[in-house]
Amino acid sequence: MAQTRFRLSRWLAEHGLSPDNRAEAAKTVPDGARIAIIGAGAAGLYAGKTLHDRGIDFTIFEASERIGGRLGKSTALSHMPVDLGAEWIHGHRTLTHKLAKKAGADILEDESELALWFDNRLYDERDMPKAFRSLYAKAMKCRGPADDLTLTEWAVAEGLPAEQMVLLPALANDSGGSAHRMSAYAAIEEESRSRSGEDDYKVRDWTYFDLVETLVAEPIADRIETHAAVERIGYDKTGVTLAVGGEEHRFDRAILTTSVNILKSGSIGFEPALPADKTEAIGKIGMEAGHKMFLTFTEDFFGSQEVVGGAIGNLYYDARIGKSSDRPTIGVFTTGERAQAMSDMGREGAITAVIDDLDRIFGGRASETFTGDAVVQDWTTEPFILGGYSYPTIGMGDARETLAAPVADVLFFAGEATHCDGESATVHGAMETGERAALEAIHSFAE
């Protein structure tokens, strides 16, 4: 986090907002000035916290009935709560790790071992075929526009045998897309810029949603309006007008934090239309389906491991990590085309397909011991999200930077897709962009 925060501090310094004078900058905001935030996900909530900490008036408009965006919590399983969306704190240098530590939460590292299902055998990390272990390292060979290949194209060019292509969906899964659409070079290049740390963490007996709700959302709860879908944003150099539920609301500035797929959908109109380069950037950033599932069993045939290489889910994992419950529970995390296929199957069809896949891997023990208790979250069908998270596509270039840039010094953009330093597709990255956009909005009053 230190290096990530250094980049933010450098940006602040360039704009006269170094850590020592942020409070002074906030004083330049006129009395009575109001800032609107569209979306109560991680970015919108942290933008609100940033404004709240500086005594600036704001309102968060959330289209759905709840806060959190792609964070979510279910208590449908009686033995433990589960994260419907983001689940892991990715790295010890992150803003979310810092918040959890400051709150005195019990943070533990997820030390699950990776296993690979391949050629009708389950390999652990120690005996995994060498070709698989070196696959990501080889991706660093992709350099320059001429080598801007999809992950599938790159694997073929590297001579990966057809039977070993089974790993590609799992490699693409972490980045949020499908192997034949994702830029191999850009995905690895973005990951190389991350300074968050290599390990993944959870907070014991809390969901990730609990962490953000308690430490970020609760102090600003009275500033959040749910069931408040923004239909149109009008803007000029004097401010913005939001159309919400047939009513218009005038603000001095607005921070837009919706998913990139919502921007693509056109469900929010802009008057005037967004600049052409902004619209083009939105179209270049990838975002596909996202799907999660939790299944409970009477027998612990799975153990504390993460399994890739299955035919249905991209990642199977022990969902009990960080929970007090010892009831066997398997999590299934899938993005890209496979997530779309699971969405198309519907709830019961997807559960059946996953159980069948686990039976192939574990010799029929899944169907024999499945309790029937399950939680399914299809992010693709969530009307105000429409998918998982952003990923780099072929020819994306500087689309993230363009999307992140303000419009007319009154309309600002945040959300994980606008993170330009390797922390996209993460909660902490989304929160950092919320802070960045809030400080940009504050600084705009002084210009």
C-alpha cells in the first residue's frame, strides 16, 4: 500500500493537494456547495467518507435497495454468512487491510493450496505439470502492440498443447474475463504494477461486506438514498442536474461510480453527450459475466484447497476459511463465458452442473453428500451492475486513464475500472478511486 499511496500522494501534490494541505483545500469549497455521488458501491462509499471527513455536503444515490455494489452478504446458510461478491482482501498493503487492522479485526491469511484437475487426475502444487507452473511467467514475453494477443492466442503461440488449454479459464478468471477476449500482455502488465502484496486475507467471522459496511458506510448512512436510480445527468460549467424518479436535483459537482457495463448499457443519459474519447474508452474496457455459488455437504471430501481445471466452475474453494463453522462448504467463483453459461442455466441448472463437475473430480462424493443447501449469486442479472468486474482487452491502451478523467470540471469518475495503477477489479482499488475522485472534486472549486 505504501507505494500505491505514494502514487496518489504524487497526484495530490501535482494538484496542490499534498497530505499536509488537504484540509486547506477543503476550505476552498464554497459554503452550501453540494456534491452528488452516483452509486453506493465501494468507490461511492469511500468517496462519501472522504467528503464526510472534510465536512463537505454530499448525497449518495443508489439505484438498488441496498448498499455495497459488488459487495454483498447472505445469511441463507444457517451455519455461516457468505460473501456474495468480493471475498478476499488482496494484499497486506491495501486500504482495506489497513482499515481492518485499525479496527482491531482478526485478520488471517488464506493459505489454501492450489490443486489442478487435469487428465482425470487431481494434482497438487508440488506435482503439477511444469508447463502449468510456468504459464504466467511466460506471459511476460508479450511486449508492445505487435504482441497484444489474447490469452488464448498467446498460449497457442507459445506452443501450449491443446489438452493443457484447460487452465486458461482459471488464469483468465482472476482478471474477470474470457481467455479469448482478454489481452494477455495488458493483464500481466497491469498486475505487475500492483503493489498491494501477494497474499490474500480474510477477516475472521466477518464478510468483506461487513468490513466495508461497518467502517465506511455506517458513519455516512444518513447521506445515502436507496431506490434512487439516476436516469439522466445534465452538466455544464456551473454544475450538474440529476434526474431521479421524475424529479430533478441540482448539485455543484457529481461523482459517477457505476460499473462499466452500466455505462455501456446507456441506462444513464448525459446532456450533453459524453466526449467521444470517453465513450470510446468505455467501449474498450472489458466486463463480462460474474457468478458465485456456495454448496454445503455432510462429508469433508474437499479439504482446504482451491481447485482449478474443472469443466463448469473456474475456481472451487473451501469457503470455511476464516469462519468458525466446520460444516463442509464449497465456494464456486466464475467469471467470463463460463459464468454466462451458468447464468443461462438458471439457479437449479447451475447447481446440478457444478455437482456433476465435482463428482467427476471427487469420484461421485459430491452428489452423495450434498445437503441441498445452496446460495447462488448471479451478478450478470443484477440490473444495476450487469456483470463481474473490468478486465483489459486487445487494444485497450489508455482507456482506464481516459475513463477516469473529469468532464467539464464538474463530472468526476470513480470505480474499479478507473484504477490506472494495477488495482482494478479489487475493493481497495475501487475505494482508492473514490478518494481520488472526491479530492479532484474538492480541488475543482479552487481552479
